[in-house]
Amino acid sequence: MPAAATTGTASAPEDRLHLMSAPTLLPEPVRADALAQRFGPVLAGLLDAWLEHQGALLAIKNPGNGRYEFVNGAMARFLGRPAAELRGCSDAELVDPALATAWRAAEQTAMAQAQPLHSEHRFEWAGTRHDYRVLRLVAEDAAGERWLCSLWTDQSAQRQKDAQLRNALEQLEQQQRANEKLRLELADQGLRDRATGLYTRAHFEDQLNREVDLSAREHREFALVLIDIDPFNERVRELGAGAEARIHEAMGRLLRGNTRAMDASCRLDERLFGVLLSGVGLATAHSRMEGLRRQCAAQIVVLDGQELSFSVSMGVASYPHTAASRQELLAACEGALAEARRRGGNHLTLASIRFEAG
């Protein structure tokens, strides 16, 4: 051990050190006491070099009064005094009372049990944040005298590495989620109309076929709604394409806000929109779409400081109550929409429910 780490009789602390440390380094079934007698100084020197390389803090105390008998160089530097001055000192004389109390409590626990005690101490002292894992055990020297040994290893660097690894993994996961979201968005963009954010006719056709198949197999109903923007008033016509684009944007927002994730709201052409309401009957579809029609009529769109308004006509049909096939459903819905237009627009019309003989 370094000269600065020994006090009193030169051989006594080293003898105690290697006697207590040897059992942790020797394989079974070799007896620790036999090797300690022969190789004690060698093992003590090896342990001292290893502890210094690891930056570990070693202390040996009198278990009765908690006063230091021996410290290595790292512990002396940690406590801020030369090793020679630390012999006979207690923690209460060296550190804050709260720390001294916590350390003494851990020492008393170690003395009360036969097995080594592992503890973690996280504290702030002298303006620095510390994070130590401490191994404490009580051992006897050659004279049969008991000593409390503690080995402190700094966990700050390892915990910092663990935190950096966790952050790196979290960033990787976030990047993967962002990439997946972008992939889905790019795939979805091919099916959406840019002006309204609604699905295109191609998606509408696919969803309509899907709903018909599901209804036929599972004997459930769904509703089809065709929505036509009524002829624009004179002010909208005067403002031209910009005003029409604002109205289309508003129409897209209203449709998205009034449909569920399982529904499909689509733009079919310049002024025509289609909505598939999954698992919804004619009465429910009428109630929901009538609310949408009223919202459209009350919606105010602003362009260049001018307020614009619009209205829509709607035709609603359901499968299988108003039609027995995809073609019949479309025809029934188009007929209902034509009737709404004939009534002057800003109107909702339901397709007639078919009745079968027998």
C-alpha cells in the first residue's frame, strides 16, 4: 500500500487489509488463511494497485466506534485529508451530519448480519453529486480482532453510459416511429385529394366493394351518402377559383369532423362527395348527415376579408334495405340526390326502402 495510506504501526493495517481481502480473491477450495500467510504482501500490493486503477475507495474502521483505522489513497482524497490524519476520525467529524448518520446506519446493518452488505449512496457533498455502490463486511484479523471494511465504487460514469444508451435507444425508436409514420403518410397521399384531404374516388370504389362484401357475409347494414355542392352564389362566382378552393377546404374539414375512423369520406369529382358509413342504418345516417347539411349551410368561409357561404344537397341510401346490390345502391343514392336537387338544393333526401313480396 502507498505510504500515505498507512498510519501507526507499518505492518498492522496491511496485515489486516490482506487478511480481510484475500477471501474475495482466492478460488475454492484453497484456504484463504494459508495463502494469506504466504502471499499476504503480494495480494495486498495487487489489491492496492487494482483499487487505485479502478478509483475505488477502501476504508477499514473500528466497528465499535466507527473510527477510521485505515484508508487507501482514493478514500483520503475523497475525504479531503491526508491518510495519516484520518486515522481515529469518525464520519461525524468529516462530513455533513445527515451523511454521517446514513453511513453509520448502513454500517450497523452490515455488522448485524453475517453476509456482506451492498448499499447504494447517492448524495451531494462539497458541491458535487456522488453516486456510490458500497460493499461492507466485518472480518477478523490474525489476532482475532474484528474490523469493519468498506469498498466504495463510483457508479456515476456507468450510470451516465446507461443513460446515454437509453437515450440513444429512445432516439432510435422515435426515428423508427417517425419513418413508419412518414411511410404511411406517403402511401396515404396517393389515395387523398390534396385540396380537401379526403380520399379519392379509387379509395371510395375499394371501400364500397368492401362494405358490400362485409354486409353480405355478416348480414349487417351500411349507408351510402352522395353530397353535391349546390351552385355557387354570385359572390363566390365573382371571386373565382380562390373562393371555390376555400369552400372545398371547408367541405373537407366538415366531412372529416363528422365521420368516424371506420367511415370513408371521399371526393368523387369537382363538386361531388361520397361518404360510406360503416355499420349504420338509414335512420342513423339521416340524423348524422342532416346535422352535417346544417353545418354546411351555417359555415362562413372568408377570402380577402369577404364572407362566403355555401350549401349542399344530399342523397342517402342503405344496404340492403334500399338496394340488394352495389349497382342498385348507387342508383338509389343518385336518385335520392337528384330529388334533393330538384327540391332546390340545401336538402337531404332518403332513398325509398324496398319491399319484397312474400
